[in-house]
Amino acid sequence: MPSSVGGRSARPPRTAPPPRPPPRSPQPRPLPPRHNPPDARRRELLAAALSSLPWWKAAKRPPGSDPILLLTPAERKELHDLEAEARAATLAQLGPGALDPDGNLAARYAFLPPEKAVLLSALERDYENLNSDLRETAGRVRTPADREQEQLLETERQRDLAALLSPAEREALALRSSPAAKRLASRMLAFQATEEEYRALYAIQQSFDEQFPASPRPTPGTLIPSLDSQPEFTKKIRDALGEARFADWETSSQMHVQALARLAVVNHLAPETVRDVTSILSATAATSWSIVNDHARPADQRTAALAQLAADTRGQITAKLGADTATKYLRDVVWFEPLANGTGVRLTPNGGLSLQGVSRPAAPTAPRD
């Protein structure tokens, strides 16, 4: 029975809480195999390469250049083999998620199983490195032997792709990331092709690339043919798309239309808004060309009319996009500021444009004595 003090019961003495166990030192989390032998060996090889390089050469290496280029081909192959072994071990032990923790590769290659997405990414990276090696070795001048090596490397790449992917998977990859697909990419967002239209355009682009192969390093000033500049291929596109969609195809070649398509994705613009803004700018360009070539009107009147046309166009586009978005967009329309300053513009079907200022009669000069 507890004793009382001054008529009240005394509380029992508090007992000290048991001592906490000492904190456990954090154990290092084991990393997947790919992080161990390849990285350690890479550091070892790069340290040796840098230590053997005269300091004045090491200091003058171009910013951002890949230090792997300091290694010999044999050392690079050794690292490649180590990475391949570690990648295979990681896939077997931990699955594709360990090599693609943020899911970027699965999203990029959504048409493939996750395991193949990881392996395809590694294969593409390996061949990019090999192509970099070839360019580094060749320097600025490409010889027939260099072109032969490039072709051999591409043949080996296709062989490795065939070993990794099924025929259907290879076709899906080509439709998304082949050179022909990359050349079409700038038009697709603005053109909004159906799958049938895209496949038809892809086949035409492939045929064009076979007839006009692109040089990896064209000589400055070389005129590079485009799909829209060749009448034979223009006719093929017209026949494949029909007249109405061919007109949309021609419109999609304009830089301001492509910029609007990108803006539509970011700002979630409705399709009818995109069509309206495209029509406004196309009509503005046509009107400006008529004004600048209306020589029956004085030059000052034509200049004022072009300035008024630019102001009216800005107002219409602001009503469609809002003030901030319209201002940003019109800044990307390369011919809009010249228009406001008295220059007419003519848009050509292949994505080009012509600018023409208002011509003024020469000012009279005083006769010489």
C-alpha cells in the first residue's frame, strides 16, 4: 500500500526507460553488377590514359569531348564486353527495371517487351560510339575507305538488330527511328497523318533516300535535294494523299505552321484554333504580296497598308491565342516583323519564302555644274 504524505498518496518512483540500442551503421546497398567491374575498370583505364598524356594536351581537350576517345580500340572493346556481361547479369538477377528505373526506355520503345527495350538501347548506344570512333579516326576528310567502313558498320548493326528483334519489331523500329522516319518527323506534327498516310509517305521518303542518299558530312554550300523539290516525288505524294490532303501537306512545310503545331501541344490548343491561325497567316502573306506589287499605289501608301495588315493580323491572332501566347508565337514567325516594316512575303509550296520590300522611285539629284 503506497504511503501518504500530507494526506495524499505518494507516487511510486519513475523507472528510467531502457537504454536504446546503439544505431546500426547503414550497410551499403549492393549495386547491380553493371556498376562494379565496368565502372572500376573504366576509371582505371582513363586514369592511365590521362597520366600518359602530356599535360598541355590534356588541358587543350575540347570541352564536352568524350574521354573514352582517349582509350585504344582494344581497351574500348574490353569495356564494351564488361558492360555487356554486367547488363546480362543484371537482367537475369533483377529484371529490366534495374536498368530502366525511370521507365524512359520502356516508353521510348513501347512496341517492345521491357527486356528487349533495355537491350536495344544498349545496342544503339554501342553503335553510336563506334560511329563516333570512325568520325574521330577519319577527321574532316572522308575517303572511300572511310565510306566502306561506315557501310560495314551499318551492315553489322542490321545483323545485330535482326538477331535481337523479330521482323515485325524491326519494321516498327524503322517506322519510328530510321533516317526516313527522322526526315518526316518535322512535318508529322503539323500534318497530323493517319497511319495509312504515314506509311505511304514513309515509303516515298525511303524511295527518295535511295535515289538521293544523304552525305553524313556534306560540303558547305552543297545544295541538298528535298522531297518537295523533286517533281517526280511531289506527284507520288499527291497521288497517295489526294488533292485536299496534299494541300495540307504543302502547308505543313511552312516553318510558322510547324511552330504552331508545337505550340498547340504545349498549350492544348483546339484543332479548329490551329486551322484558324494557319488560315489567317496564309491569307496575310498572300495579301502582303499583292500590296507590295501593286505599283499603281504610291510607295508610302503600300508601306502603310503593310503596317496596317500586320497590326490587323496581330489582333486576329491575339483574339485566338491570347496576348502572351500570340506575342511569343509571332516572334517565331520570321517574316512577321519584316511585314510590319513594309516587306511583302510569298510562301512557296516546299517550305520556302520570298521577301520583297516596297520599291520607291529614286530621289531626283541636282544636275552637275
